[in-house]
Amino acid sequence: MHSHTPTTPQHPETVPNRDVALPIGSTAIVYCEGQFGEQDGKTANGLVRHSEKYSILSVIDSRHAGLDAGEYLDGVANGVPILASLDEAIAHAHRVPDYLICGVAPADGLLSSEQRIVLLDGIARGMHIINGLHEFLEDDVEFAAASILAGVTITDIRRPREKKDLHLFSGRIFDVTCPRIAVLGTDGAIGKRTTSTLLVQALNDRGIRAVMVGTGQTTLIQGGRYGVALDALVPQFCSGEVENQVVAAFEGEDPDVIIVEGQGALSHPAYLTSAHILRGSRPVGVVVQHAPGRRVLGDFPMVTMPTLTSEIALIEAFADTRVIGVTVNHEHMTDSELGLAIDEIELEHGIPATDPLTRPLDHLVDMVLGAFPEIGNRPAVGDDRSHREPLIR
């Protein structure tokens, strides 16, 4: 979300995925007309903050044309301009970039007629399409024909694998010996993915081998190695797919800790995937992301936001876990209001609280190590941990 506080935020670095061969010249424009910095622009917001797979050249949103995307989001310029149109974005790139990414994420997961026109224009110009919506463009006759004519691909990120290739819960999660920490929240689009990404980065910077398991389409577009678009699955397979990705991360990376990205909220009337995340990953600890300045649910204004107290109680009653800390989304808050809210949360709940975007990331790491001091003390046989590459997945 667009920052409303004058503090200087921490900004995640874009770290290339060292183990995945990227396509040559994987440049991209992110289309987010009318939504950048807003809740329904969360895919674009996430890509501006962190992308391992694509070099983000610009964001399209005519409302904020001429501004720096990083500065608009977080108060720190990152050299990614916001431009008014696809024409301007291509002119800025001095050539047709490889990809046009649909950066909007509306609640219904569908494209408007105006959005269709822009994406089809990108195809006609020779750009591959990355689509994270529930609407599969590969199955759309007009898009399919256009892509064949232009010789480009359409990737529907939320398209699940065949049901024969999906996993039911198996109990393999009980063989995962490193701690799992889930980053849940009190609403959708509240900052869980951003907090998860920053936490993994900060833990690795501290010499602790951390890996992230994503559960939404944006993390997959960003280049996350382990993850699944959970809200696109038949519910029967949801907890099993989360379990399978956590096991894969454990077996593939030998991490000290696994951070699991949350979705929606356990209390949410529509986005219930937090339940599958808790069941599938069996976290030993939970960090709850909360926006004290948000009065109603983002996509459902007829529903009042849950209290932090009620969400913590619900999580701890639903799963055999404990909430170890709170991360604050500072939207609609001044810096003094944010500081007061952090203090009040710590006093009322007796657990640490911080804002990862405006406070030192050491606070976020200390939150985890305070609850699990054994993390990072596990020696690896024949391995000098100081020379390990960080795992920003």
C-alpha cells in the first residue's frame, strides 16, 4: 500500500535467483492502470518491491505518471518510473520488452474490457503475457488467437496442475525438522507477502538459512521457487499442496527455518486459505500482520475489521501454534501514530511488534529469534555456514 508516513523505510533488494536460468533479456512492463499502490494493485506493488525473475522497467498507471514507483510506494526511489500508457512504456524501454505483466488483482479475478485492450495490444506488439488472475487467458479465444498470430506465449500463473498431480495431506510435514513460521494477517492485501520476503532476506543477512514458501500468484510471478497459488485449487488438495511445498523446500535447501506466506485471514468471510496453510505447514509460530488504521475489510467494506486480539485467539484456538509477534501495516497512520500503535500492541499482548517497511529489519529478526533462539545454531556437517549463498526465494 502507498505509504502515508514520513519515515524512511527499509527496501528489499532485488536478488537474482542463482539456481534458475533466466530467459535472456527477461525485461517486463507491469500494467496496473488505476490501481498502483492500492489494494487491488498488490501484484504490481510486490513486483516493484521485489522481483527475482524479471527486470521491471516501468509500471503503467496514468494517475501517477512521472513519479518513481519505489518512492510512491515506500518513500525510497528505485528507478522504476510510473508511465501513462503502453506506448510511453515501450518508448522509455527503447525497444519492445519481453513481457507485459498484468499487475492488477481485483477481488473477482477478472479483466475489464479496458484491461483486455491493453493486454491484447501488448500481444500484438510481440510481448509475452504473464497473467495472475482467476480468468485464464490461454482459454480465451481472442487471446489465444492473438498469441498464435504474434508468436508469443500466455502464462496463466493460477492455472493448477492436473488433479492427478496434486497432493492430499500425507503427514510428511511431520518429517520436517526445522521450524516453520507462518505470516498470517487480519485481512487480505495487508502486507503478508512483503513481510515474508523481508523476513527471509533479513534472516539470511544475519547468517540464518531461511527459505520462503509462497501461497499466492504474486510470489510465483516474482520468481519464488517453492509455492502454489492456493486459492486456485480444489479445497481438498489445499493443505496437501502446502505440505508438499514445505517438504520440497526442506529437502531441497536444508534450511534453518521456513517462512510460509499467508493468504486472506482465518477470520475472513471469503478468503479462508489461512486454514489450509495452518493445517498443511503446521507452523510452530505465527506472525500476524495487522493494519490498525483499517476500519473495514479491504474488498468487503460491509464487514468490520477483526481486532488483533480476536485474530490471535482464533489462530491459537484453531491450530497447535502460538503467535510470536505482530507486524504493523502503517496505512492511514502518521509516524507518531504508528509508534504509539506498536507500543500499545507490545504492552497489551506481551509480544514484540514492528513495521518492517519503516523500522529496522533487525527488529523482525529479533522477533523470530526471541521466540526460537535455537534457529541458526544447527551446524551443517562439512559446511562453513558463513560462505552459504542467501536464499531469497
